[in-house]
Amino acid sequence: MNKYSVITVFSLLMLFAKSGAADQMTLPVQLDYSLIKKALVTQLYKGAGNSAELWNDKQGCSYLKISDTRLSGQTGQIKLVNNLQAQFGTGLGGQCVTLFAWSGMLETLQQPTINPAQTVLSLPITKVTATDREGRSVSNNKIQELINRFVEPKLSAVKIDLNESRADIEKTVTEFLPKENVAEVKELLKSLKFSSAEANDNGVAIKLAFNAPAKQAAKKSAAPLSAAEQKQWQASWQEWDAFLSKAIQQASDDTKSPELRDALMETLLESRSAFQAGLKDHDANGDDPVRVFFTHTWQRLAPQLKTLAKELPEIQGLRYMTFIAATDVMYELENIGAPLGLEISSDGLRKLARILIAGKEQHDKAK
């Protein structure tokens, strides 16, 4: 489990103890087109310059390639526009001799679709249009044949599969929950499904459905950390602090933005004082320092991080967009979260701190 996953889970799991529960819940999530594009690049556009080779003759003399994909919404579907290159050649004396070369544009409309088991989100093609640079339809029969044979299966193969994620999610999540809630989490993850997916102007709006525990966990206050627990927490927090400082510097280097670095460093400083106040005894009748920190921080940072993600190269941008999407989910869960034992509050932080301390002790003993 990498540390980016730890940060995301740390945020998400604080929310699972909202009052009220139902047998089934739905969670709306908006996937921006910039995030979907980065998923396309990760799964399909793996060639030089973010190109995808849809077909080749195994000798490199003939091929069909797409590149420079652009995404938008159109009539409830995803519109992909790609540069399209086709070449036909033959090997002669160890060299490729080009017989014919063509370039133009490939436009596809793709409908977000959920499989019958509601576990896979795919993007099957409903329309394919190929034109030359002057906007004329493809007249070469060989190129049209290759488009018919290879464009649809390749582009339609991109998917989001919940079945591929459940085991990793479970492993990560259960490390941060009270042991009495682990069984509930496993059942929840088994029930996780896509209930709808609709393309719009900005991305794809999906809904995740899951079965929440029918019972409501009794809300219990958590005592402030003792002096010994505070010492153990500080030792663990120093590792987090060093990692976060390094991550902030990396974000600044990625964006060449001292403004973002300053905002993130300010957030880190605020987290130190907010978490410390939450772990200690404080005025229960005033504003909870942990809840105030999370709410104000995300409202301030989310716009900056979304702008950053769209400006970065594909892999770096995907890292930020994934974190943003996960944190947006966190805020949705604040409204409908299931009672799994943790919440965004000082009590929730104290419970989580004790779970982490116990886990570290077990890890140290096993060495």
C-alpha cells in the first residue's frame, strides 16, 4: 500500500459514522473528462507521444495509429476526437518501403454503459467518423476496413472494473477501522455496484450503490490521549510530517507554483495544531477543531488542485485527479455515510490514532 493511498483512506474513513442508516445507499461521483482522459492514456495510449497503435503488420511497415485524444460531451455521450494515421508498406532489403500514407481525424461517440452485473463501467462506441484534413470521408477501402475491424474493440476495451479493486480496497480500509467494524466493511464492499452512469458537459456522473449496515453504531466519546499515547502518536506523526513535506515540495516542482507550495505548507501547519487540539481535551461546546480543519481546508485547496491536475502531464495529473475524486467522495459520504465507527471529529481522530498506535505495536513485535 503506497502512501498516497494512506492519505486518501485516512480522509475517507473519518466519515463512516454519520447518524442514520439504510439498507441501500447511493453515492454520486462526478468523473471529469480530464480524469477519464488520463485513464484512457494509462490503459490504451501507451505509445510515444501518448499514441495508441490499433493495428500493425508485425514488421513496422504498415500500421493504424491514433494520438492526441480530446474529450468532450455531446448529446449525453462522450465525444473522442483523435488524430489518425495510416501507413501501408513492405519490407525490402531490410528496409520499409512506404506504399501509401494517410492522415486525418477520427471522431467517436461513446456511451457510458454498465454491465448486467453492475460491476463494470465501459465506453462502447455508437458512432465512428473518419475524415481527411479537409473534412472529406475516407475513400480508401483498406483504411476503412481497418477502422471497422480495430477502432471499436480497442477504444471500447477501456473500462473501470469494481471486481479488480475490491481486494485492494478491503486490505487498505480494514487497517484503519475498529476490528468490530471489519466484517461490516467486507459486506459493504461485496455489495458495491454501479447504479447509473451519464455523460454530461463536464464529465461522467456515476452513482455507486452499496448495502449499508441496517444497525446504527452507538456513538461513543473517546477520551483524550494519555501522555504515553501522545508520545507514541508524535513518533508516528513525525513520519507523516516528513512525507507530507516532501510531497508538498514535489507538487511545487510539478507546477512551478510557489503559491501552491505556500498554500499546502500553510495547510500542513494548520493540521499540526488542529490534530493536536483534537487529541487533547478541549471545549466540547465550541467548534470541533478537527471538523473545522477538514471543511475549511478542502474548500480552499480543491480549486487549486483541480487546476493543477489539468495542467500537468498525464501520469502526474492522474495522481492529483484521483486524490481529488476520492476527497469529493469523502464529502458525499459526510451526508450519507454508513455507521462504521469513525467520523470527522476529535473523537474520530482519537479512535483512529489508537488504531494506528496498536497496529504499529503489533508490527514492531512481529519484526
